[in-house]
Amino acid sequence: MPTIKIAYLYEDLMNTYGDAGDVKIICYFLKQRGFDSQVVNVSLEAEFNAFDYDFIFFGGGQDLEQTVVAQDVQRHRQTIADYIEANRPMLCICGGYQFLGSYYKTSGGQTIQCLDILPLHTIFNPQKRMIGDTHYTTQYGEVRAFENHSGQTFFDSAQLQPFGQMISGYGNNPHDGVEGLQYKQTIGSYSHGPLLKNVNVAQALVDQIINNFQTHRLAQK
């Protein structure tokens, strides 16, 4: 079977609330469609070219882990930005989603410089932890998941579109009524549980991954 390569960014540090389940679900549905999967953990000091992969996953982590990752991931900013702009599939959950923006202000008041690829920022609010079940609508249908975060994410440009419109729960922050972002084929989300237990989203993402593989990697052979 053809093999689809998946980059799991900082799997050993950014894997909160079972986010690895998203990768396992992707691999399961790829196998159902006749594809093998090779998952590579791209961690500290590793070399990384985003275009060597057919799908990139970036999970969530606590403040300490995010601080460590923030010091390393800047090496990969340009290749990730180019990959996103090339309309390749990527899924970022919680901390991984926050890293796409310009900065994350921690509970201690420290500002973590993020990748500054997309116009958004995140601020930790210790008085407002957003935790519980979520329910929202997306272009792929309804989603039910779980969120647990004090970081509130705000868009800094009207060019960004949310991944979902909230029915219940908080999503990006308590004010805007939206969840995550969708930019080209990049999805950012606060949804754990994991997100891709929602088969409608998982199947849509698998379609994108297979199309990317067939359009780019097979065409190079």
C-alpha cells in the first residue's frame, strides 16, 4: 500500500488530553482507504522540512512545555508558513493552535513569542477557565468535543475565519462565539476528546490528506 507520511510536532511534549488520538484516528481511516501511515515525531533539535510530509499535526501542552517548545520551533517557522500557504493539510490543537499566532501571554505575565504565521494572539486569564463539553457547527457538520483552557485566543484580522460557530461552550474566548480557525487547509481548534472522534471531520480531513498525497508526492515520482 502507498505510505502517507505524518509529522507529529513535539509529540513527547505537546500531547495533552489525548490529542494523540487524532493521529491514531487519521491512521485508522487512511488504512480503511488503502493507505499505510508513517508517523514521525519531530521534537527538540530535530531537522524538519514540512514538504517531506503529507499531513502535519501539532497538539496541546501545558505552559512549561509550551515554553520549551517555543524556544525550538522558531527554527521551523518558514517551512511551516510555506506549507500552510501552499494549501497543505495541517491540524493544530490547543497549544499547537496558539503557536500559529504572534504571542501567548502566560499566567505569570511572560510573553511567549509564537510563530507569527497567522494574525491571532492568546492571553491567559486565570479568572476564567474554559472547561467542559462543547458543541458547535462547522462546514463539515456539527461537532461535539471537550475544552479545557484558560488561554483566550483573539483574531487580529478579518481575513481569519473560525472553524466553528458555538452552540454551547466557549471556544476561542467567552466573547466571540466562535471556535478555532480555518485558513486554507489548516485547522486550529481547542477541541480535545479527541476532536476527530467526530467522524464527519475526520473523513473530511482524510480526503484532504489523500488529495494532497496524490497531487504532490505521487506527482514527484
